[in-house]
Amino acid sequence: MDTSSVGAARDLRVAVIGAGMSGLLCGIKLREAGYRDIAIFEKAERLGGTWRDNTYPGLSCDVPSHHYAYSFELNPDWTHLFSPGGEILSYFERVAGKYGLADLIRYRAEITRARHSGGHWELTLKDGTTEVFDVVISATGVLHHPLYPEIAGQETFAGASFHSARWDHSVPLDGKRVGIIGTGSTAVQIVSALVPRVAELNLFQRTPQWILPLPNPPYTEAEREAFRNSPQQMRETYEFWARRFQNTFARAVIGDREQMERIEEMCRANLENIRDPVLRQKLTPDYQVACKRLIMSDTFYAAIQQPNAHLITAGISAIEPGGVRTADGQLHELDVLVYATGFDGHAFMRPMEVLGEGGRSLTKAWEEGAQAYRSVAVPGFPNFFMLIGPNSPIGNFSLILIAEMQLAYIQKLMERVRAGECTSVTPTEEATVRFNTALKDAMKKTVWVSGCRSWYLDRHGNPAMWPWSFERFEREMRQPDYADFRLSA
């Protein structure tokens, strides 16, 4: 379709939903590109997304600090190879301040409905007010809806209980009996942090995890000073960790057997640090390394072997006022119970209702699983874009780098509208089906379909991941193929 004479260039009113890592990125880059009417809607009272919500003891990122940063705003002052959560939140707060995002962010402004009507998007807030925008970018993140297990008697527990993402810091832990349900990355970090503090720690394990023993050394003041004085050294460090990810782990999970064997060897050797053969067997998974999200820790095995730490593998039958009753009949008495049971990684922007052309519901469109064109857009939802949408490489690369590349791609689509070449952009159904068919076929060669249960899989058993190389992701994000889009006059 020739849209070169549709109309004059115009300003666009842009709504960004979420003030976490990707929402802040939108504010910075859109303003930099000359967009003047931007609103970032944040349902909470503070920015930061997952780094605001998660404050549990031992929290750190599992991506090296110097690569978990905006490429245009590298940070010389990370204190550790894998920095603690509070430090990461402070980083995002500093970046937001430096780029003057305060006037763009609206706090306590939860969007309950986005409806496409009359060529625009009408957003309804929780308080009932509505606003109209030309473009909507969903930057709601992936891991922000906590999951709780369904266990009989949860409401009867007499002590304090909470999800790891809703940590109650008013609850005393020192000298207490603490139970943790779950054995993912969060639980591993909590166990390592709490064992030296509590009287007794009971870890309730349903499935053991593969653990890669990566140390987390601190950066010395001299090293940080060197980073401050040498932007070039900072850039080289950023690129070094990018290459390490892209050429090792990212290749292993999509079928590079040589890289996978190296990771497997490290994980199996790590198990030998468990002295008790019975405990070692309980902690040995029976599935392929990296089928679930691989855990990074060189402290967990030492912590779980302490005299006050207990690994419990009997199934949980009920929660009682005094603690957790397991299937073997034993009551594990507790003062505090923590649910380290993860998140719904497939909710995306929901429970917000999204209605596209002709009132088409996104929930209805995703009945058989969330699908998008190259992870950023959905047919029938014009000028509606997503950062870290379905099948983004969330288990392969740094989320920040992913978001930067996706936003640059989205901006190219938005420019066609701003330039007056068209009024809206939406991927075609045919192109979206073609992309997702190829994606599902490629997924058969990845580790995520090797036979385990993980949060990567949706309710239909489809991994919401990227089954190809970093080079392919970079290539596909470089420039939109406009033949795959409907540009409406």
C-alpha cells in the first residue's frame, strides 16, 4: 500500500504502561526522539518494577551487573559482580532523575482497560477516569504477578506468612523457625541469607534444581575508581559480559551441545560439595540442565548443609496453625512461613482488559496461548506495542538489552505514523502465523522442551521463549519488514 501522501507529520500522544526498567527506557528514548506528549502510568507509588517489589534477604540479579544496565548509562559503581537488588533499584532511580522522568510518571495510576476506538486508544484508569492516546506501549514486565500454591489450611497459620515478592520487613527473623516453600532462584538466595540468622530453617522442596556455582566477588574501590576514570574500560566490560552470555549459555539452551556439556559438568561437579550422599541425592535433579531456569549460587549448598537447615522432600499435605504438615504425618513447627513460589510469567499486561479493532479482546485472541509478531505487536491491535512480550528471549540474554532493541524496532514503526505516512501500524495475521509457526518448530530443538515443568511453559506446554540465536534476534530487531504490516490510511 502506498501511504506516502496520507497526511502531514504530526505529534503523537504516547502512553507507556509501567515504570519499571522498560517503561523508564521508553520515557528516555521517546523524549530523545522528539516525542513531547508522553505519559508513563504506574500502578504503584514508586518506580522500579520487580526491583521495587522484591526486597527479600539475599536478593541479587543473576545477570552480571555491568551487563545489567542501559547501554547508554553504564554504571561504574556496582559493588559486586552480581549486584544486590537495592543497588539495582537505586540505579534505576538515579537514571530516572538524571533524565528528568518525574514529570512523565503518574503514580497510583493503574490502567484497567485499553480500548481502540475511532483510530485512537482510550485508557480507563482504576478511578474511572479516561484518557485518549495515539500509541500505547505495554512495559508491564514479566514477573510481577505472584503465584501462591493451593494448600489446605493456608489461612489457619498462626505465625507470619507472606510471598517473597511481598516481604514483610516488620516480621523478626533472628532466632526464629522459618519455613520456605519453593526451590527456585529466590528460595536459594533466601536460604543462603537466612541460615546464619535463624534458629531453624526448613526448605520444602518439590523439585530439586541445577545450580551453577558462580561466585559473586565484590569490586574493590580501586576497580570502581578505574571504571569511573575510563569510559572505554566500562564499555569493554559491558561488551565482555554480553559476549560471554551470547556465546555460552545463550547457545547452550538452543542446542549447542558443546556449551551445554560444559555447563552440565560444572553443575554436576558442584553437587560433589554436598558431603551427605542422601542429601546429595535429594538435591540431584532428574531432568536436563537448564530445562528450568538455571540457578547461580556458590553459597546454597554450604547453607543447606548447616545443622539448623533442613531439606524436606515429603509432599505438603496441609498448613496448620503451628506449621506445615507433610505427607509422612510430621508437623514442622514454624514461626514464619515464606512462599517463594514464583510468578505467573504469562500474564503480561493482564488483568488489564485490552480491546482492539471491532472490540476484539486480547484475552480472547490469546485463548490458545499468548502469541505476537516478533514479540512486539499483535494483529488487530493497531499502534499497540509490547516490550518483553510473548517469546522475548527472557531466559537467554539481559532483559535490558532486549528491551532496548525492541524499543528501537517499535520506534521505527511509530515513525511511519508520526511522519504522516499512515495513521496506524499493525502486523498482518499471515505474518504473525508464519513467525509463530517457525518459532514452535525451532522450539523442538531447545532445552526447554526436554521434559521438565517450569514457569517458562504456558498452560498448553509451550515455552514463552526465544528459540534462536542472539544474532538472529539482533537481525530481526534491526529493521521492520513493512510487507508484514498493515499501514492504514
